[in-house]
Amino acid sequence: MNHVGSSPPASKPARSQGSRPAAGRPRTDVLGVFIVEVGAWLTMLSAAALSFAVAGAYGVTAFLAPDVMADIHTLTGEGGFASRPAVLLYAAVIAAGVAGMFVPQERLSARVSLRVALIAAVVITGLALTQLFTVSAILGVFVGLGVGAALAAVLSLVAGTRVKPWRSAGVAAAVMLFASYAAQLVGGTAGGHEALRWLLLVGSLVMLAGVIVLLTQTTDQGVGLPETGGHVLDRSTARPGTPVTFAWPCHLLFGVLGTVGILAQPSVADLGFGQAGMSVILCAVLLGWAVGFETGPDFAPGMTRTRLTSFSLIAAGVFTVSAGVLAELSGKAVLSGGVAFLVGLGVRSQRYRFSRRIGAVVGMAVATLITAVGFTAEIPLSSVASWNILPADLAYVLIGTVAFIGGVVSLFTFGPTGISGIGVDVIHAFRRPAASGEVAAASATTAAGAFAAGADTPVGAADAAEAPNDSVAGGGAQSLAAALGTTPGAAGSVGPDAPGGLFIAMEGGDGTGKSTQIHLLADALRDQGHGEVVTTREPGGTAAGTLLRSVVLDGDGITPRAEALVFAADRSHHVASLVRPIVERGGIVITDRYIDSSRAYQAAGRDLGDDEIAALSTWATEGMRPDLTIILDANPAVTRQRTTVRGDENHLDALDNDFHSTVRRSFLDYAAAAPDRYVVVDAGHDIDTVAADVLRAVEQRIAQRSAGADPQQHAAGADVQQHASEDPVTVAQPASTGPPHAETSPEHSAVELSDAEHSDAEHSNAEDSVTVAQPTAGLAAAASDDPATELRPAPGAGHTPGARPVADDDEETRVVRRADPTAQQNHPPGPQTPPPPPVVEGSEAPTTVQPAVPSTSGAGRAGFTPSRQTSRERLRAQAEIERQARERLRAQHGHDRRGPDAPGRR
Ligand SMILES: Nc1ncnc2c1ncn2[C@@H]1O[C@H](COP(=O)(O)OP(=O)(O)O)[C@@H](O)[C@H]1O
Ligand SMILES: Cc1cn([C@H]2C[C@H](O)[C@@H](COP(=O)(O)OP(=O)(O)O)O2)c(=O)[nH]c1=O
């Protein structure tokens, strides 16, 4: 397994995991794909419209002379046009074409794909030529099948082509509009139908040409196929979206889009507008969708995204009903375009964890069925006016009503906040949420600065409180950059590659799923638009590390101390050559194991001193600590099964259950000791559930920063958080942020995303807590029960809340005060006067090293490490750490002469 992989640069769209082409596929040019898509849309639309017309006028099986086309319009206008077979055939052609989109892409090899596409394009062209001489409804279905096959084949070559289908569909609809209007100008209203046969032929030829382009531009080199689609969530100046597991309002929205799309043909036929009318509505729909989708990220920037989706659904419902009531072409077109705009807006607000095709296809199917019923009625409105309900109108009205009701329901139920905070959402809907970046930037300087920023910016910290979940979600690039506070107030201009990145460590026992999860997490973050996302591992994240890895893991292993040193050596090189440079230039690094593994395996599992192990790694990494450590926690019995199935056990994997239980307990203890920097995820669930929890934890971490409450500044953990929570700016309390039931509930915590998260309280407090992860009662108790992990506030800790530059943090963590038992006596613990720190600060920081260097900037604060030092001081402090670490190791070595077989080595 290769753990080191960097995402493409920000300019290139990120590729989703599912659509990644298999290695060895030939390179193709997207132009060919685009031409094929345009041809396919033109072919499918004209074939569907032709089948509609022929089946409605002459029946499903009729093969007619081409000159009867002119009669069709007459039949439509004068009666005798059967809408049921017409609609069914029309839907059948589209269904046959769309079916190709459901063919799993990865199944086809490039060579087979292109051959299938070529054959399909030739067959379609043949069928289109046939239609020039004998028009038929049923032939259209075969055309649809061919289009589906060709599309499936071609789309399997290039990822992302379906991301923005309105582009190719829009070109096709525009050609259709132009051609059918021209035909109607020349040949009267019936001329539109005449144009269909020619459009079908043109479409199939364009498609054939596209396939030929693909064939000629295929080479055998490279696997990095370009995408034609932009990344779906690559920018946003609005508040971030909420990760929702079941985006049912989005399905409904796409259902409505499918409805207005498919009803274009029958409704213009019902109203006798002529064939060009269908293209007018279609163009309006595609245009509306494009505009909605593109403006979605920036639209109503102060509104929570789930709310925007709900409002979009309500408005789409109203527009759809209105389109059914209005018997006038331009009005229908405008309303249909409006519906599509709302769909684009509403779905773009949410994460793409759902299939757009499913909603659209179900919407089309339902609309078709309703229309096929052929219901007509006349409802008198007044003595002079009546509402003539035609079959398509009924579909508009019924589906629109369902959408409206769904929208209202979703206002109350969709998204973690439900109805709460709606007032703020509505009032601040069109105000930009610049505050998150500003608060973060301001708070990086002083608490007072942060306070001022928060007070001035109601749509930031205050909104975070009102609608925590959307803030928590951290919608991609902006939130990370804003979170880091590196570009004050420039929320809109902050990109994924803003300086200062994120360092995430994935920890846990063997087989808990770390490798699996870091790849899923990396893909998810890339999908959100984060530019550089690198996955790596320890040991063996670098070339030198690979050698060190084999030293320590291959064979029967080495002595425990040598093992600890080699792991530290690997880590040192890993951080200096890979992790730190990437994080410093704004990337995200996710490492499979870090210092806590050494503490758990070498210190806890092997009875080496935790202090020494931690000091060694702190020295080795120059104090580089993760912004977030995710502990994947699972029963060793379960993980043992997984590693056995995986079949590449090393000598550590093979150690007994006691060892693995100790390791597991250690990880949990570390998390309990610093709940602000750890998240424990229950890894006993299925992969997707664990992945969702992991992603949520990372998003919460990003959002914590963006809200200006950087827990990294709260050095001493839970108690300090308690103090920090009194700060109105740095901490948006869950009490004020979530639904009433979620208020500071001790059972739910951002620390533990396990069973509680998967209970029926789906939108638990863990999701609701915006900026500060409250310690659970259990974890807090565990922390205080365990003297080794007892948490005390460091005097002065939390004085500089908010985002912090990575370098500053490094300085702080490099030099951490040792526990001083005498000091503790001098300052007995008590609620008012918490004792000085007995050191424990989390995983990497609990070094016992005391710097002998006098501090300048922090001199006035006894027991608190200066956050800024001159470089000379830093060097001296570091040298002192190094010296003490060596001394301790030497001293320890004198006492501990146990060999590999001694009792300490299990
Ligand atoms: N949540 C899960 N449920 C079931 N099997 C899993 C889960 N996560 C991972 N696995 C499987 O367990 C094995 C070990 O996973 P891996 O990611 O390699 O673990 P680690 O890196 O923590 O040792 C793999 O075969 C993987 O497919
Ligand atoms: C990073 C690190 C790993 N280890 C151990 C834990 C694992 O058993 C082994 C790494 O093996 P690896 O196969 O990479 O881990 P996993 O089985 O989780 O995929 O090294 C330490 O003992 N100390 C450390 O500091």
C-alpha cells in the first residue's frame, strides 16, 4: 500500500474516488467526449420528440412515410392525438438513453469502451438515416438504447464528464431551438416536427464524429485523464454546507428538475405550441440550472446551507405548481427555468453524497405516469374564466405540491439545526459571513481583538452559535483557510492553498482501519476542494523511512529501545522532509500513526517510560504536533480478525491480546487527557459509517478554528476549556448553539463519536458543538482518576485564543514545563486556584524537559512558556531539551538492561 500521494494542484479539479480511471487506460482528449455528449443529447432529444409525435398520432408500431409528419401537428391541434402512447414512447427513449448512465464505469476497459461507442454511434446513424425514409416511434427507442450504450462507454473513459451536464445538453438544446424555430418559420407550426428527423441525423453524425475524435486522440501514455467537469464544491463565499447522510430534499429537488425537463414536450403538445416550444422550455431549464448551480456557493451567503436547500424546495414547489396552472409558453418557460435555478441552488448547497440521477429519473417516471393517465378537466374559475387542466398540467401541479410540502417539512427536519435559528438565517441571509475569517485572524492576536471582531460581525461568531452545524461542517477550502486566520477577512479570496495547513494523525491499534480511513478522508477533503492533501504513514512515509521500517518491522524485531529510537528516527525524517513543508505551505497531511503510536506501543505496550518516549519524539519532530488526532477504537478481537484476513501481520501485530488491549487503553487515555485535540471514533462500525464520523471530526476541527476557538491554545485541556468557555468570543457554547436537547449534554461529545452518534439522536451534540469539544463526563472522570493524565490549566494558557500560526505553536510545544511536585504543594488544588501544571498536555507535549533558557517575552508569567522566543533562545532551548533527553536515555539505559526476552518485552 502506497501511503504517500498528493492531490493534484488546486488548478486541477479533484477527482472523486469512484470515478478514478483504472491504471493503464489510454489518455483521451475531453473535446472528443464533449462532442459525443452534445451529439448524444441532440440525438436523444430529437428521437424522443419524434417518437412522441409519431406514437401520439399514429400509434407505437406504425412505420410511416416521412411526408405524414406535417399531419401530426394538425392531429395535435384538432384532436385525435393520443397523449398516453406518446408520453410512454417519449419516456422510453429517454429511459433507454439514461440507462447507460447507470452502467458502472469501472467495468469497461478503454479499448472495449471505444469499440462499443463506435458500434453504437454507427448503429444510431443507420437508424437516423432510416427515419429519413420511414418515420417510426419504436425506432426511437432503439436510438435511445444506442445512445445509452455509447454514453456509458465514453463516460467510462473520462471522469467527471457528468458533473455539469447542462453544458453539453445546453448546446444540444440550443441547436434544437434554432433548427426547429427556423423550420417553423419556413414551414409553419408543423415545420418543427419536420425538423426532428434532420436533427436526429445531425445528432447521430456529431456523436459519430466525437467517437472518431476520441479514437484518433487516444494514446497509450498516461493515466491522468482530464475531467470535463469542474469540481462541484471548489469555491464558496457562503457559509459552509452541512454533511448530511441522507439528502432527501436534494432527491426531491432533482425529482422536480426531472419533472420540468420531461414535461416540456407533452405540455407544449397539449397546448399546441409547436415543436420549438419544447426547446424553449428545455433551454430555459438548462440555463436556470446552470445559473443556480454556479451561483449556489455564493447565494444567500449568510444563510445556513440546509435552510437554503429547504427554501429552494419550497419555492421550486410553488413555481412548479404555477407552471402547471399557466397555459402560456413564455410563462411556462420562465417558471421552468426558475424551478431549475432553485434546484441548482438547493443541491449545490449540500455535499454530493447522493445520486442526482436517481431523483431526476424518479421525477421523470412519476411525471410520465401522471401524464399518461391522460386526465383532463375544466374547473370554472369565474363566469368568464376556467382552468383547463391538461394531462401534463396535472403532473406539474401534483409534483409541485409534493415538493412544496417536502420543503416545509425539510425546514423543520432537514439538517442538524432543524427549525432553530431560522430567524437569523432569514435576517442575515444576504450578508456575507466574513466574520469567521476575521474572528480567527483577530483572535490570533489577542482575546480583546477577537472580542472586538466578534462584536462587530454578527454573521460570524453569532451565527455560528445560531446555526452550529453548518459552521461545523467546514465547507472546504474557505473554511480551512479562514480557520487558519492567515488572510484576515478575505473569506472570498481564501483558497485551498492558503499558507498554513492542517496536520492530522490517525491512530489506533492494528487493523482498526487507519489506512482505509485516511484514504477515504483524503478523498473527501480533496472533493471539498482542499488543494494539497497528502496521506502518509509511520514508519515508512519516506524513502529513508522505508529502510527504517524494514529494520524495525521485518523479521523478529529489535530490542525495545532500539525499536523506539528507530521509530523516532523515522518520525524525525518524516516530519522534517515531508510533513512540515507541506503543512507550512498550506497543505493537509494525514498520517497513518504518529507519536501516540510510539507512546502506546513502545511506552505503554513495552513498559518503556512514557516521558522518555514522548520526549524523544518531541525532540525528533521539533515539537510538531497534530492539529487533530483521530483515534480509531475497536475491540482487539475484531481487529485481530481483520488483520488475519488482510494477512500481512508483522511481529507487533502478532503480539497477544493483552498487549493490544494495553495499546488500546493507552490511546483512549491520551484522548481523555486532551479532548480538545483528540477525537475517538468507534471503528467497530462499517467502513462508511466510520468514514463519516472521521470526516465530521475533521470538519469540526476546521470549524473550531474558523470560529476562532483554537483548542490548541488551551494547552491544559478540559479545565482550561471550562475557563475558555466563559469567553464569549472564543467559545460558541453548544448551549446556545444547538437544539435544547443538545445543550452541553455530557453523554454526547465531540470527543467520542461512537455509538451515541449512531443512535436515533442523529443530530447529536457532537455535531452541534461549534467551537469547543466538551469533555464527556466519562472521559473527564477518566482523566481525573488517572494521576498521570490529570488535567490542570497551565497559568496563562488560553490567553491567546483563536487561530495560531503553526510556527508559534511549535515553539510552545517544544518547550513545556516539567511537573514540579513542590510547586503543587505550594499551590494546592482548589476550584478557585488551580494548581500549576503537572505537565500532561496530550500526546507529544508531556515531556519532562525543563528549559534552562530564561524567557524574555514570557518572563512575567510564572510557569508559562513564552509563546515567542528569539531564534537564539529557541536553539538554546532545543539544545537543552536534547541534552536532557540524552541524559535521561543514558540514565535509563544504566537501569534497564533488559534484553528482548526480558519480562518487559512481550
Ligand atoms: N470498519 C471496517 N469494517 C470492516 N473491515 C474493515 C473496516 N475498516 C477496515 N477494514 C478492513 O480491515 C483490514 C485492516 O484495515 P486497515 O485499514 O489496513 O487497518 P490498519 O491500517 O488500521 O491496520 C482491511 O482488510 C480493511 O479492508
Ligand atoms: C509509528 C509506530 C508504529 N509502531 C508499530 C505499530 C504497528 O504494529 C507497526 C506499523 O505497522 P503498519 O503495518 O504500518 O501498521 P498497521 O498494521 O496499523 O497498518 O509499527 C510502533 O510500535 N511505534 C511507532 O511509533
